[in-house]
Amino acid sequence: VPPENAVNLIYSFYKNLLQVRRGGLYFKEKHYKCVRADENSIYLQNPDGGLIVVKTKTYILVATYRVGMYPSVCVEAVEKLGERNA
């Protein structure tokens, strides 16, 4: 994810979590439905793939995946990476 786009995701994560949870997020002209959100992570998807954002004490990790990938594996990998950096 390019830095300028990551900034938008981070802003949504911090400032609009409830709104993103209810209505999803428009990112790069695509609508992503919120599958899961809590104070430490957002998991969004659309028909082409998805976005995962995980917050740790030190980092905010952003991952993307495409159709055909296993999103649960992507979510788990990003969350585990986040736990190591917590």
C-alpha cells in the first residue's frame, strides 16, 4: 500500500472506527465491507480482495490480499506479526 493511501487507512482506523464498522470504507475507488473491527484491528473486504489493518504499541501494519488467497491466513499472519511488535 503506497504511503499516501496508508495515511487514509490509518486515519480511518483512529478517527472513524465506528463509522467504518457500520458502513465500510471506500479505498482507491472501491467499497470495502467491514468484516471485523475492534480497537486493535480492522478487517475489510470486497469482491476483489481485502485490507487488514492491525495496531500494535509501536506500529500500524497494513496488509492486502486478492481473491483466491485465504483472508483468514492473512489476518492471522498480520495479527501475529503485530503481537511480536506489541
